[in-house]
Amino acid sequence: MQKDYAENYKKLGLKIAYFRKLKGWHRSSLAEILDVDTSFIGQIEALTFISQSHWQQLFRIADALEMAPGELL
């Protein structure tokens, strides 16, 4: 993770968790919608995921939460 963006990544993970909970979903609910493992959602929310291959998943999460990706930032 680039140090310059660490705070943004933290905010992103917290916002995903916030909006997921706002919908009353558990991590498993969002994981099922996205067809990914529950641990993947945990990795995103805890910031242990940061890799290029996961950025597409972030856009899918925004779609699932019915939000624009920018709203997560």
C-alpha cells in the first residue's frame, strides 16, 4: 500500500463496512451477491487486500450497494 494513500484506503474500507451495515447485511450477504468468499470482504474492510486485481471488485461492491464508486471515498 502506498503511504500517500493509506488514509484513503482506510476510509474506503470503513465506508464499505458502514454502507453494508446500513443495509443490514452481514459480510456473508455482500459476499454472496458478489460471488466471492466472505474473507475477501473482510480483507477489503480491514485493508489487507490492496492489489491491482481487487479494484474491479470495488466497483462491483459499489454496484451491489447501489452507489457510485466515488461515494465510497
